[in-house]
Amino acid sequence: MYQYSIKQLSDALQTKQVSSVELTQYFLTRMKSLDPQVNSFITQTPELALQMAAQADEALAAGNAHPLTGIPMAHKDIFCTDGVRTSCGSKMLDNFIAPYDAHVVTQFKNCHMPILGKTNMDEFAMGSSSESSYYGPTKNPWDLNAVPGGSSGGSAAAVAAGLVPFTTGTDTGGSIRQPAAFCGISGIKPTYGAVSRFGMISYASSFDQGGPMAMSAQDCAWLLNAMVGFDQRDSTSMQIEPTDYTAQLDKSLKGLKVGVPSDYFGEGLDPHVAASVKQAIAEIEKLGAEVVEVSLPNQKLAVAAYYVLAPAEASSNLSRYDGVRFGHRCDAPNDLNDLYTRSRAEGFGAEVKRRIMVGAYALSAGYYDAYYLKAQKVRRLVRDDFSRAFESCDVILGPVAPTVAFNIGEKTDDPVSMYLADLYTIPVNLAGLPAMSIPAGFVNQRPVGLHLVGPYFSEARLLNVAHQYQQVTNWHQQRPEWVGDK
Amino acid sequence: MQWETVIGLEIHAQLATKSKIFSAASTAYGAEPNSQACLVDLAMPGVLPVLNKRALEMGIAFGLAINAEVPKKSVFARKNYFYPDSPKGYQISQFDLPVVGKGQIEIEVNGEKKIIGVTRAHLEEDAGKSLHEDFHGMTGIDLNRSGTPLLEIVSEPDMRSAAEAIAYAKAIHELVQFIGICDGNLQEGSFRMDVNVSIRRPGEPYGTRTELKNINSFKFVEKAIAYEVDRHIDVIESGGTIVQETRLYDADKDETRSMRAKEEANDYRYFPDPDLLPVMISDEDIEAVRQRLPELPAVLRARFVADYGLSDYDANLLTSSKAMAQYFETMLQTAGDAQAKLCANWMSGELAKSLNRDELAIEASPISATDLAGLVVRIVDNTISGKIAKQVFEAMWQGEGSADQVIEAKGLKQITDSGAIEQIVDEVLAANSQQVEAYKGGQEKMFGFFVGQVMKLSKGQANPAQVNALLKQKLGQ
């Protein structure tokens, strides 16, 4: 059953072939037996899941239930979940039981989707490997020596291992797409403002965006239907026409203009990854799309700009973790300053501290213009690059990451090489565009991701392209052997 | 050589919104600690600010009231600093693009008018309160006030004396209440003043300034400035230099003392708040606020002088608050514009005196504007004399009814029946034949004595004009 699509699970539940309690029980069993090897969950909530499943079954019995009713899911541990620990992968929030639900959590609760637990992640979503979690690294189900990517590594690995049909993730610089690529699943980062950030713990406010992670584009479309929507509690939430993201999935790709940036296939890209991606593009061309060359000349500046702007916002966003009202507090503080410095020194991990310091520096008097303002200018250049490119194409295709999943520990001592893992994904966040990662082959038995980027609010089009590709390929249906049904 | 004092003010006016500037929690004063702090005010992980539209409109209203430019784009910025009563670790304020740009306000000191420039006014959130008493070596944090909307009004260094500073502060205090954006309550901290003071030789560049923080009384502002100016002069004349610093005014000791020097000041790392999009203010938005703006004190004053022939003094008094002006104009609806002066006199006389005595605001006056106008009407139509009117006023103040009801109940109606008055006059003249002789013998000042006797006998109710005429007639014969 773990190989069922969301659509198949929905049909099985709606036609009473299986109850939500049975389905939830099934996934809870898988989680219990398989997760110790993957470490994709920080918190498991079997009681909550079964209780919600029972409610889902009532809703299903009453008829007219939402198509997603009864399908189990899990949230990245960055989404506040009422009554459940929401740690953000940090010691700082190890003792934090959220007193409210994030908007995204409410949306899925309204669909009666049982919550199996909270997934592992890089601390405060800062990382590309899920190794910076206070709860230990998550492992890549395709190779337990490899990282699952990050920061939504737990969400990606849990789906890849078939522990849960789908998870939520967040993407600030690639945190949905890169782990989706590394774990061979499908993930979409919607347009900035499409999904409310209320209750999603902020890393870098002007970049953060939540989205679904699942086995296929079709699954993502179903989930996006429940996730997108205006929320007055988030000032950056956009008022957009309600869209059925599944409606356009079957549309033909004839006449689709696919932009392929020459800049993407240069230095730094693993040639085997490049070959897989090129093959995927050729496949899409065969479906009727026309490939045009586009240029994104300022992309090379994106990583540098991002690592000024995101830490700047983070340095301020993370100031609320001061040991005063919630979260970690040091023992027996001597005075206020001691309370602050020790609580924060003990509560935050190395990468978080690094980014707070970088960000505070970039904002400080005398450096603001040279760093923060200059980076904002680069941000505009990157956005303008995309606008220009989309004048001649409908979607841009390329690699999600320069390599397949690297080994655990391989880059932990070299932050800059870790940062470059997000070379292709970061520009998209600078521009606030929607983008997807879908599986497109393997290199050394580790999955390769194909990156699809579209203009603002083109999610339905991206899902359509991805779905059509998934109709003629089966990369997305492959699973690591060891997670198979017992 | 003389020293010139240079003063600039930063005023924090608490905006009179029902809810906070970025959350839905109530702003009501005096609630149980932390009972009015919602998830957003507590800065829980994941919560986000949403701008209170009313606070923005109030900011715009102030801009219009001081003839300032209201920029099309307004941006909220984060001011980063750690303090327990600042739960997010930053305050949401405005930095580069405040809601109100350059404006001005007129003040008057000793009959001299002067224009004081307002540099800018920006919206920001208030902090919570740290409570150091009752917690045995610990500090209590009350976040009820956290997120209360403030308008920080920054003046140019245009004031040259404490008197000018007070006049400016009072003018702003009057204005913000007049346009209904602040309750002006000094005791509850709704109106707080920071004073920047420096001295220089006239014509020279500005001297180093010190900032006196958080003063919530006009009297203390005056005293703090006086102390600080003396201190500056002492320091400089004895060869020292003034250190730019923030100082606290201690009212009990009537002195200022150093809080922190500029070198210790925080680098606030201001940057645009990414949780709040820039606010775009359209001409229509501004027009909508302008439509709802009441007539401003200066305009109202000019109109009162021009239309009703009031003196500057009366016009000032009657426009000192919106409620005063409304009371006055309501009176005129009943008494008629021709009685504007008399209405003004009653307001500045008996009414002001009684309100003061009983410590009441005009809104709480036991005598309504319509009822006081009813009293004025009875004076004008000779039903009662001005003297009796004071008696009627007193009864009305005690809740004994309208002017007509009191006059009726107490039988205070003026006697205008000439027959009845003549009878009293005759009685008085007959009883005081000696005085009549004296008068006729040339002691003309005796006339007042006869008037007094007639009024006394009539219990003050005889029409004085008729009494005079009759006495003259009878004594002249």
C-alpha cells in the first residue's frame, strides 16, 4: 500500500476498501520498524494519528468527505502543531510544545488527514544535508551512508522510505527541492506568498515558502489544492484565484517552450548528473515541447547574495529565542546578560550561530550598504534575469543540484562547499518563483533531480509538465529495495 | 556673552486604537499582567505581524493636521536589541520611510507666534514593562503594553527656551486629542516626551546635545530643561565638554543623571521588516482620512474670531479641546450666534470654575450645552438677571433640572410688572425718608442705596432697568 498514489489511497478510502484507522495503523507500523534506520522523524504521534484517523472514518462514513480525508501525513518539524513538540530541529526548542496550529497544519486538519509525526530537519532549516539537526542526521533511504539533502531531509526520506504517503516541507534556498532530488521524490516550492507562513517558524522571511513533498507530481497537485490559499494572518500571503492544480495535469505538452540555460551546464556540475538531466529534457522534447536556449547571467551571484540576505533576516528572526519566555534556558543565570548569552550559546548549534553572526555583521552600521543593500540589488538582477528568460519560454529546466547525494560527514567541515549544493535552487528563492524537483534517473544508485522553474503562479503548468514526464518514465515509482513490504 | 538654548522634542503619542498595531489583542489600560498579550505579542515561534489599518490612518491624520507630506510608500523596519520586555528581540518601527514627512505647527509664547518644524512622525510598537518590585531579586515581565501603537513625533531643533518647548508639547498634545488619535493621558503614559537639549553662542553651530528620556509631565519637562541648561553652562564655562548621552530626569531630586553614553549605545541594525510588505498609500486613502478629519484647532480659532467676534483669549479657550468647541457650538444652536460672547463668558466663567472645582472634564459636565444655552436665553429675554442666573446655574449643577424648571420651582422669575415694582419703590422711599432728603440735598450717590434696597426687597427679582427708571422718576419729582 505504501506505493499507492494519493489518488489511489483516496479512492480506497472513499470506497471503504480500507479505513483510515487501518491505513494509519499500517504506516505507523512501517514507521516504527523502518525509521530507526532512517531517523526521519523527530517526534512520532501515533495516538494523535489514530484519534484523527477515527475522526476521518466518521467523516468518510457520513459521506461527502474531502478527497484527502483519512490519508496519513507528516509535517516538517518547522510547522507549529498544537499540543505537539515543535522543535525546528534545535535544542533551543526541544521543550517547546506549540500552543497553536500553523495555517498549513489547520488546512490539512480540516481535511482530516492523520498526523503521524514531525519530521527531522536541519536546525532552523539552515543546511543542505539535515546533518545540523539536534536529533541526529537523517539518512538517505537509497544509501544509508548518504545525506538525504536538507533542510527538509526528514520529510523527503520519510516519503522515499514509504513511511508516510506525503509530508510538508519548507524551501528557503532549495530545502524542498534539493532533498526531493537526493531522495528521488517529487516536491514543489510554490510561488512566494501562495502558502501562508503563519505558524511556520521563520528562518528568512522573504524567502521561506512551504510546499508538499510526495511520490509524484500528481500527488503534489492534490496536496497543493489543500495548501494554497490566502491567510490574513500572513501579510505576505497573496490573494489568488482558487485553482484546482489537478485540472491541467493531462494537458499535452505540444507547443510548450522549454528554456534551458546554458549557464546551468558549466563548471561544477557533475557530468553524470548533467547527462541524466539532458536526457530528461530530451524526453520532454519528445512529448512535443520545443527547447530554446535562455541565459541567466546573474545566477552566479545568487549564492553570495543569498548568504547575506538570508542570514541577515535570520539574525533578527532568531532573536526571540532568548531563554525568557519559552525554549532552552541555561541553569542558574547570574544576570540578564548571562541568561541571554548562555541560553543562546547552549541552545543553538554551530551552523545557526554562524548564520546569526554573518547576518548581524551584514546589517551592522557601516557594513549595511556594502552587504545588505548590495545583495538586494543582486536580488533584483536575478529576478530580472528570470523575467527576461520567461519572455521566450514557459518553463526552465535544469539540474536541481550539482551532484547526487553526498556522504554523511563529507561537507560538514566545509560550509562553503555545502552552500554550493544549492547553486541552482537559490536563485529561484531570490526571485520568489515556483519550482519543482522530480526524479530523473540515478548516478551511482543515488537519485538525480530535474528542476522545473516557472513564472509567478505557474504551479499548474509545472505540475502538468512534471506529470506528463512521469507518464512516460518510472523514476518516480522506484523505491529502495530494503523498504519493501514485509 | 549670552548662551542660546536649543531644544528639540521627540514625543511618543499612544494611538487610540482598540487593538494593537500588529495583533488583535486589546490595548485597554490597567488589565491583569499578561492578560492582553496574544501569541503575536508573546513572539511565539511562527507568528507574524499584521498591520492595524486604523493605526496607519491615525498616522496619516496627524500628517494632514500638521500640513506634512504623507509619502506614497511607507516602510516598517526592525530595530534590533535584546531586552526582556521586547519579546521578539526587535521593535517594529519605521526608519527610512516614515508615514509622515516634514510638517509644522504654530505655537504662541507671550503673545509671540512662532512656527516649529516637525521633522517626521513614524509608527512603531511599544515595549512591555519590566517590573522589578515584588519579585525577590527577579524581574516580572508584563507584555500587555507590548505592541501598543505609538506615533513618534520628532521636531526640528527649533525651540529656544523651555517655554517654547512646553508650548510646542502642549500644541501637539492638544492636536492629537483634537483629531482623536490619542487620549493624551499623561499619567497613564499615553503621551511621553524625550527632550534634546544643547546650548551654543548665538550664530554658532549647534552644541553637543543630551537627551532627557521619557518625561510624562509638562512641568517636569520645564524643570528638566532648566536643570540641564544650567548643567551645560556650568560644564562648558568651567572648561569641560558635554558628552552626548541619554539622561534620566529624577523628579524627586529635581536633577538629571546619566543613563548611557553614546559609545555604549546599541547598533540597532535597522532593516526593512520582511514580514510586512511596504505600505502603499494612495491619494484616495489620504482623501478618505482627510474627509473624516475634524476642523483643526487653528482653523476653528480663526473662524470663532471671524464669525462670532470672539477675542483671541476666548477663541483659544474654546478650541483647547474638541469637546470644548463642540460644547460651545451646541450652545449656539440654542442660544443663537448673536449670543456667542455671552455663551463664551459662561463657559469660561461659571462652567470652567465648577468643572475645575469638581475635577470634571467638560464631557462629564452635569449641565449639558443645550441646558446652559437655555439659561443664557433666559438672561437675554430678561426672565432673570445675570445675578439670579448664577443661582440658577448652581441649582442646575446640583441636578435640579433645566433653567426653566429651576426658575419656576424657586420662583426666580424677574419682576417686570411696573405696578409691582412701583409698589416696592414707594415702600422703600417711604421707609427711608431721611435718605431721600439727603439725596435731594445733593447726595446723589444715595441713588445706589435705593436700588439696593429695592432689589433686596424684591429678592433680586425686580428688573434692574425698570427699578432705575422708576427711582429716577420718583426722586426727580
